[in-house]
Amino acid sequence: MTDGGDARRGDTPHRAPALTPEGIPDRLYGRRRGHPLRPRQDRLMQLALPRFRLTAAEASQAHALFPGTDDLWLEVGFGGGEHALALAAANPQVALIASEVFENGLCSLLTRIVPEGAEATVPPPPRLRLWPEDARHLVALLPDAALGRLYLMFPDPWPKARHAKRRFVNRAMLPVVARVLRPGAEWRIASDDPTYQAWVADQALFTPRLDTVQRPADWHPTRYEAKAIREGRTPRYWIFARSDAPWA
Ligand SMILES: C[S@@+](CC[C@H](N)C(=O)[O-])C[C@H]1O[C@@H](n2cnc3c(N)ncnc32)[C@H](O)[C@@H]1O
């Protein structure tokens, strides 16, 4: 996991990033690897993850992928996976795609659902798939109106102004996200970072098709949220509801 906010990776902030056709930076900002993996974690990554992962071809057919479910939700940057698994457990009628790029986070989620020794044989849960790549590119692949909810819980803040393009919430991503949310769908965002909080409020002004509504009671806590509160930061929460107006 990264705070997404310093220059320790030898950034080249003044060089314009290569962009996808949607205007999304092609390269991932942030860490994929932390501590070296232990043998069990290595087995989870090598043997279990391929059984759980969503392919790009499946992403573009996501409507058809989860027969018998009422809705499809996406969590971006699930960290340790506690929020994603709580969501899946509390909403048995919903299918969930959970995305995380940090290996130790992927292992943390897989550890909770794959019994030791069953890494090569465990059947993937029928309503859960993992996207272990940049979630911005997944969103670009999804069909129109595919999602009923998008969760972005405590995204890397990238507080420096020159890194603003790295934030998941930005002017390039807003139309991409709006396209995949069906009318009435919710985009739930939480952040404890003052710069990101001000940024979300500001971006919302440019997003007439997304309206702020009230925070609901079914908001599961995340590990990062607990840490923020412990360390004296005040999280803010938003729910944007997709209106049925076409994206201009
Ligand atoms: C600050 S952590 C928050 C984790 C978790 N949501 C929580 O609240 O505890 C942000 C997470 O987003 C992940 N992340 C950052 N950019 C991402 C991207 N483009 N696609 C998927 N995950 C990403 C990071 O690896 C990191 O684990």
C-alpha cells in the first residue's frame, strides 16, 4: 500500500504521461510489491489468483458473467480486502469485482478465502472476481451501464498538485466512470486526506451528472479508515448518484 504522495520512486513529474484512448495515463502510479512473499503467499499468487482473476475479454462481457445475480459492483483499491469481503457477504444477490494492484493486498484477501493447501484447486466464488491490474483500465473496458456501484475507499491521495493526474478522481476519469454507471448507480468515495477531500468536492462541481446524497448506514469500515481515525484524521464520505441524463 502506498500513500501515493511522495517522490521516492524517482518520478519524472514534468513529462506528460502516455494516455489511453480514454485519456487515462497508461502507466500505473504506486507500488505493486512490498515485502518479499512468503511461500503460502507465493502459492496464492501463482496458483489461486489465476483462478479468481477477471480477464479483459470477460470484463468487456461483464453483464453475462454472473448469471442469477441482480447487480454488479466494483471496488477499486481494496487494500487488505476486508471491505470487499464484507460487501460480498452482506449482499448475496450482488456480484463483485475487486481490484488491487499491491501484491500483499491481493494475498491478504486470498488468504481469507483460500484454505491452506487448496491454492491450486479452490473453485472461485461464483460472485467474486479479482482484477489485479490498474482499475482505471478495467473501468474503460466495462460495457456501458455495467455497474450498480463503484467503491473508491481511501484512494492514494497524491497530494502534490503536479501529481493530480494520478488521482483516480480526475477530469479524464469522470466521463469514463459515468459511462459504466447505470442510471441510479452509486459511486461511493471516502478519503481522509484534506487535499483529496477538497479535490473531490471541486471535481464534483464539474460533474453535473453526479449528485451528492447522504451517507448510508451500511458503510463497512476499512483498514485504512481505522488507521486514519486512530491517527487523528477525519475521513469524509461521498455518494454520487448517476442521473439518467446522458453524459454530455
Ligand atoms: C490508501 S490504500 C486504501 C486501501 C483500502 N481501500 C482501505 O481503505 O483500507 C489505496 C489502495 O489503492 C490501491 N491502488 C492504487 N491505485 C490503484 C489502481 N489504479 N488500481 C487498483 N488499485 C489501486 C493501492 O495499491 C492501495 O492498496
